[in-house]
Amino acid sequence: MTSQDIVQAFAPTGTLRAAINLGNPILAHRTTAGSAGGVSVDLATALATRLGVPLEPVVVDTAGRAVDIVAADEADIGFFAIDPRRGASIAFTAPYVLIEGYYLVRDDSPVRTNADVDRPGTRVVVGQGSAYDLYLTRELQQAEIVRAPSSQTVVKTFLEASHDVAAGVRQQLESDIAGLPGLRLLGERFMVIRQAMGVPKSRGDAAAAFLAGFVEDMKASGRVAEALRAHDVHGATVAPAA
């Protein structure tokens, strides 16, 4: 049985408010009925059930916004790519899903490998506040980073402004360029995005430990794999046990 202290830590309003980021199409999407659905919603529902409280999805369009509302206690949990900068105010679980980040270029681009990207004068478009924005901001030393408003607008920004490289989640890039000639993904990933759940650190160590245990249970029981299958998610894998 879940202790009342844990329930209070996660749902001080009596409802579990879960930040759901529609900017990551692998994990969340808008249903035909207009509500949020996907792997994130399935896991949030399972957590709310375990706590014995109703679920309130707090739907946002970008990862940065999801981080902001959880850090500000405007939502109780969220689903994030693990990053040390975000960890200042959010306690992350171990990852439950691993997702690949790739580069996109034009067919005639001189950029042939990942090593070719970090060159003076190369402009790399990223979704502002995304996991790969944070990662590439640390890693790229010579290329210029151009920030699109969201992950969904990366390819649009890349094409309209004739930038050199677009960076993003492989499945998002593949979806965005479907039917568009003259574009190609580079042959290898530039990062593995470790997708985790998170709770504000202000909720205490016991809440963080409870959420970490919940995620391990969801992986071990097959619930994460089941959610990936149910939502026809390809290219993402269940993370190994912590």
C-alpha cells in the first residue's frame, strides 16, 4: 500500500498533474479526439493508479516548457531526456526508453559524417530547449547553433533559411522529410537520448526513490515495451534495468 506521505508528495492538490510534451512524437501525440495519448500518458496513468489519485495531463509543446512547469511545481511529474542542466531542480529516474539523435543534410552537402558537422561556418538547427540542443551546446565547439522554436519546426527552419544541418530525433526527422526529395540522414547517431521520468526535487528524496522504483517496475513487468507496441513506436528501445 502506498503511504499517505508519498501520495501527498506527488499529488498535493489531490490530482497527479503530469507534464506531457507533444514535441516528442515518439512518446506523446494528440489523439483524434483531441486529448493527449502515447507512452508518456500510459505511464502517467499507471502511476496515478498506483497512487490512487486521478490524472490530469498538462499538455505542452516543447521539452523546455515541460521542464519549466515541473521545476516550478506547476506539474507534479514529467517525462524528460536526462541532462545535467535539467537536473538542478528535477530528480530523474533511470531511463525507461532510449532514443537516437541524428543529423539531416541536403544530398549535395559536403557534410558526409558526424565529424564533418563541427566546422566553422556550419549552421546546425536544433529545437530550442530540447535534449539535443543542450547536448550540442556543450559538444559543438566550432559550428553555429540555430534554435528553432520547437522540435517540430526544425526541418522547416532548416529548409526555409538554407541552413547546413538539422539535428533531432531520428523518427521526427524521417517523418518531416517524408516525400521531400534531396535530403538525407547521416549514417550514424550523434547521441542516445535517455528518456526518464522526473519529479521536482522539492518533493523530497522519498518521492524520488518511489518514482525510480516505479520506472524499474514498468520496465521489468513489460509495461514500457507494451506501450511502445501499442502506439506503434519504432526506433526506440526499452532501457536496461538500472
